[in-house]
Amino acid sequence: MDKKVFELLNDQINKEFYSAYLYLDMANFYAQKGLDGFANWYEVQAKEEQDHAMLIYHYLLNNGQKVTLGAIAQPDKTFAALMDPLKAAHEHEQYVTSLINAIYAAAIQANDYRTTQFLDWFIKEQGEEEKNSGDMITKMELFGDDAKALYLLNSELAGRVYSAPSLVLD
């Protein structure tokens, strides 16, 4: 495996675990506000990010690479308004998309077609992540100022259930 591609993938493991921490912090914020549905949504999101990290971890191991794990940074965002975590999550997903795109570009440059094929799943996943985070902002803008509508949105988000990714690794 190309050295740069390996380093970017190895670093992405840490960034995915950081994403999980960030989403747990958002879940904590909403739990403190009594919005258990929002908290649930971000707890599920945190589990997904952990899965993303483990997918990359196993991909590297399955391709004969020695993974180096780094310290996971403490989330550095502060939230005051109910909209704050939603906007921060959307910005974060756009950032993660840029990271995945950079790894993909490095893999193309290195003619590492196995890694580009592996990353195709992440490219699609990031499209879904950005849409979901954008939809959360839209819903909050539409309903967040109305207590009854906020209650219904919170109830909807409480129904989100975790499901493991279905990516096959080689």
C-alpha cells in the first residue's frame, strides 16, 4: 500500500473515533435539555462513527498494514442553543467528506484501486450523512420554536435504531 494512502487511512481511524466522541457530546447536551429523542439520534450517530473507524482499521489489517492508534481529542465545541449541535454536526460531516475525498484522491494518484473501491462505500455514506445533518437543521428551523412540534420531532428522533454497516472487507 502506498505510504501516503496508508497514513491518511490510519489517521482517519482517529478522526472517526473523534467523530463518535463529538456526537456523544451532542447527545449529552440534548439529554441535559430533556430531549431524549435528540440524544438517541446522536448516540446512534456515535455508534456509526465507531463502526466507520473499525471498518478502516480492519481494512488496513486485512491489507497487511500495522495500525498505529493515537489519542482521541476531547470534543472542542460548546453548545448554548438547541440549534448549535445540529449546525456543528453538519459542518463536521462536510469536514469528514473532505477528508474521505482527500484519501480517495491520494489512492487514485497511487493507482490503489482496491482502496478506491473500499472508499466508494464511504463516499456514498458521506452523501447520506450530509443529507441527514442538513435535514435535521431544516426540521429544527421549521418546528423548533413551537413546543408541540419540537415534542413531535423529539419523538420522531427517539425512534432511530442503530444498524451495523453492510460493507464487505477484503
